[in-house]
Amino acid sequence: MSDSLYIEKELSWLSFNQRVLQEAQDHSVPIIERVRFLGIFSNNQDEFYKVRVAALKRRIILNELKSKDDGSIQLLNDVQAKLAELQQDFDDTYREIILTLARRNIFLINEDQLSDNHQNWVRKYFKDKVLRHITPIVLTKRTDLVRFLKDEYTYLAVEVKKGDDESHLLIEIPTDSLPRFVVLPPDGSKTRKTLIILDNIIRFCLDDLLTGFYEYDSVSAYSVKMTRDAEYDLTDEVDQGLLEKMSEGIKQRLTAEPVRFVYDREMPNSMIKRLSKMLHISKLDHSVSGSRYHNFKDFIGFPNVGRKYLENPKLPALNCRDFDSFDTVFSAISARDILLYYPYHKFRYISEFVRQASFDPKVTSIKINIYRVAKKSHLMNSLIDAANNGKRVTVVIELRARFDEGANIGWAQMLTDAGVKVVFGVPSLKVHSKLLLITRKEDDQRVYYSHIGTGNFHEKTAKIYTDFALFTKNQEIGQEVENVFSFIQKPYRRFKFQHLIVSPNDTRRRLFSLIDYEINQANAGNPAAITIKVNNLVDKGVVTRLYAASKAGVKIRMIIRGMCSLVPGLEGNNDNIKIISIVDRFLEHPRVFHFHHSGEDQVYIASFDWMTRNIEERVEVGVPIYNDELKQRVIDLMDLQFADTTKARIIDAKQQNLYVRRGNRRKIRSQVWTHDYLKAIESKPRRIVTSGEPSKT
């Protein structure tokens, strides 16, 4: 494919994060939410450096060794230019938000703005709460700064001067033990709310920290932060288990080479040079002069100390009538297929599914695959209870889930100790599917109850990520879910899937077949249409097929949250392709595929994006929605999003992120309307049906 038909995924990802920053810039968004979007943007940028920029750096180093040029250097230059542009926009937005907070009587002050009363309070707070967590590191020629600095943390680089002599110290901001934002007591007006960042408390109290240990004429502190490469190598030693390998891999990440060094723009040049040299910052790494505050990701948790209207009104999670109409989850799923949509629905139904299975005398086995779960997970505890009750429990844990490796290692050890069979998946493939299979003995028959979803079994993220979860007693689907678990444990076996779309088994073939059917219909002059909702679209083979479908006259609509390598608006290639992206209070996360299919409306929900790694290098699963009512519900929800006139942006070739024009149309905010749509459904009484298996038509 010509490069002109393909947008580099790194630049497309930065365009996505620009849409996140737009939410912080949007004056119609409540001010506290705007502050939190600054945190989300910053957290995204950190991950981008650790993963995308680090990978680019490795590519360039390998290319230099091979005397090869694949355009990576130019791409890195383009990426760094875009990053600099976004950083400037971020700084401008932050300053504007601080002023807006002040107009709402919320003041985020620095150490120089403390009143006399607040100075006394801060000194006491420092001695009582902060001092015990601080041990300065004195920088000498022997200090291994690369090994010492922690990723994800911010530090104060302190310069102590006595005459011509100067010493340098590093102080870690102890945000793992203390809140980053400290609310100061009222001082005068009760309506005035004053906060100070922990960094500034430490700055103000440097004398209390250093007096008696150093003699100095002056002391100053500057914020610094370092971001590491998130990749690591796993040893090929055959006598070392995967759990041990992963533990070693995480240790490698903790001491990996830096890819970004961020420092206070007020820091003296001599200090910048010294720290850069100690961190081995190369020409390929990104040195950024920024504000006096780093780790803005902490702003995700910025407290609302003002009135309720300063943040989004709550959208209470809904009860599900299809479950609540029955005494047990098994009776409910026996009556009909059930589709939940988080966070609009309560997550407790999936937890309750496993809890009831853990002690149900008819349940014989439980199988689940885990990619990410909450630190305190009711679901995982129920799995342990099930094992204690004599159920055969199999948990496939993906130890290579990026940034959740440590947590998953801990769960693996806990489950193993409880007698649960723990499987670490396929050595060469990440297991990213969202499957849960419960087997019951009913009338001397083995009966499957299946869950196939688009999101993780994670109580916390289910409150902020939108995701579908299908519960079904369809036995043919249940058998195929069982076959996926068999494949994970015995990848040398081959299975054919009639219902499920399974990576790496047949996803590419199935997707191409579904797209080609629409192409053939369009060529025959019949209606042909495809609706796609994914997080990322970057597989060149799929992009090429979509171009071909567009040329044939297939009407293609796409909602793509993140990376999109397809170039919209190219005359003759994608005249029939329209793409939007929605960024709002919830993170859009489900994958949905809807093919017109001669009016039969084939609708799938899936765990996989249309990326090469998800199609070929992971265990992923998509499931068809057979129930007509649920199928129409998914179609309606997608139509609602395409009707969004508030939070939808147009994805175009220039990546301008322009909002969809409302014109004379009604103002529609699809996430709020989705809640209203589902609330109307759940408020209707459900006629209880106690027999029969859900129809496939």
C-alpha cells in the first residue's frame, strides 16, 4: 500500500490524545472535570513515551546497526514536533484552568502565596505527615541515577549553595503514601477553598529538612521526571518458568533506559547538563523543559472542594430487569440471552454470576481468562471460594498484560495456593479474550453458560469504560468457548469455529469474507453497508479491503476512538467512508461490527481491535448477537453515537479533530442519551419466560 494511503499509528495516536486535551479546553465541560482531563491527557502521554517512543528508538538503533533507513528517524522527528505542540497547548490550558478555578473560589496556590496562618499549618503538616517519608539522595559521581529514579514518580532536584560550592540532592515526592493535593484549613472567608500541591509543601519546608545537616547561603528546588522504556526481554532458559521470567522482566523495566527527561524550565543549565549526563540522555531521547509541576496524571484524582455543579452529574448504573426477574442468574440466562452495557449497567451481575456458581451444587466447573482485574476483586475471591467448594476452576491469567504484570503475578500465586488451576496461556500469544464459561449438570446433561465480552473483568474500570457483555445458554456457542480454552492449553490442536470469530485462528479470513460479501452485493447493485466501532484501526490488510469496499460503493461508517491509519477523504478511494471519534466522560471501549448482509444484519461484539497484533498475535474472540431484540439494541446504540452533535469529532486526513457540525439538528450527547435509552428499556416490566433456548434468528 502506498504511504499516502496510510497514516502512521504514532501520529494518529497523538491526534487521539489531542481530542482528550480538547475536553480540558472545552468551557462547556464542568471545571473539575476539565482538570481531570488534564490528568488523563498526561497519563496517556506518559504511556506513549514508554511504549511508542521507546519502540521507535529501538527501531532506529537497530536500523543504524544494519545501515538501514525505513523512515523511523523522520517519524521520530515528526512525533517530537507534535509532542512539543501538544505540551504548549497543555501548558496554556493549565494556566487558563487555574484562573477559572479561582473564579469559582477554588485556589491552587504555591509556597510563596501562603498566608501566615497557612505557613504555620503547612510546617506542622510537614513535620507530622511528610517528613517521615523523605530521605534525600545526595548526588555524587558514584550515584547510579538511572537505577535510582523510579518511573511514574516526580522528584525535586535541590541545589544547595554555600559561596562557590554547591551540592545537589534528589527528593522523591511521596505520593504513594500521601495525597498530591492538600486542602488547607479556612483562613478568613469560608467560601474560599485553598489547595496546595505536596511538592510545594516540601519546597516551603526545605529549611526544616536541611538545617543542621548543611550550611548554605541559598537553597532552590526544581521538579524533574524521567520516563523509561516499558519493554523488557524474557530469558529463553527452558528451566525457568513463565512466572519467574515475568518477575525478572518487570525488574528489567524498573531499570530500563530513559526515553524522556522532563525538567523545570527554571532549572540552571549546569544542573540540566549534569542530570542529563547521569541519565545517559542521548540525541534520540526527548528532553523537555516544562512547568514546575510534573506527573500531572495525579490530576485525574483532583478533589471537588466546591459545589456539585463543578463536576458531571452522576449517571447511576442501572439494574438489569432480565436478571432481576429471576431467582438465579442461571434461570435468567436460560430464559433468554442477556446483554449488559457497562458502565450504564451495574457490574455486579457478572460478579454475582461467579458468586452463585461458586456454591451452586449443579455447577461442576468454571473457566475464565483474566487480562486485567481490580486489586480488590469480588470475582477473583469467588473463584477461590469455588475451588474451596470442590468446583473445577481454571483461570487463564495473562502475565504479559502491559503495566498489570505485577498484579497478575500476585493473583496467580494466590489462586494457585487456593487450589485453582492456573494457566499462563500460549507462550507466543497474549490471551486478550474476555471469556467466562460455567458448566452445570442439568438432567444428567452437561450444560454451558457463557459470557463473551469486549472488556476486562475489572470492577473499577467497568465504571468508566463502556463495554458490552453477552450472557448466553446457546450450547453451540458454549462448546466453541470450551474449544477456545482447549486451544489456549493445547495450541497444537486445531478447531473450526462456526459462530465465534477467533484470533489467531480465523479472524482475518472471517473479516475479509464479511467485507467481501458487502463488496459483491454493491457490485451487483444491491444495498451494502458496514458499521464498525473499534479502539484502533491500523492493520494495512483490513484498511486495503475497506478502500476496496468503498470503491465498490459499500457505505461504511466507523467510530474509532484512538488510532486510525486509514486516510479519510481520499477521492476515489474512500468516498463512501465516514469516520467519527467520541471522547466524553466515559472511555469508549467496545468493539462492534455490523454488516448489512442482504438485510440479515449480522452483528458481532468482540475483544479485538482491527490491528495486526489482535488479528494474528493474540487469542481474541468475537461473538454474533443472535437474539433479534439485542441485535436491534446494539444497532440503535451505534446509531445514537453517529447522531452525536456534542462530543463527536470528524476523523480526516489532516487530523484536525473538528467537531461534527450540529447545524439545525438537535443537541445530542450520545453517552447521556445512551443512559436514557437503556433506562427506558430497564423500566419496562419483563414477561418471565421459563423454557426454551434463545433463538438464533
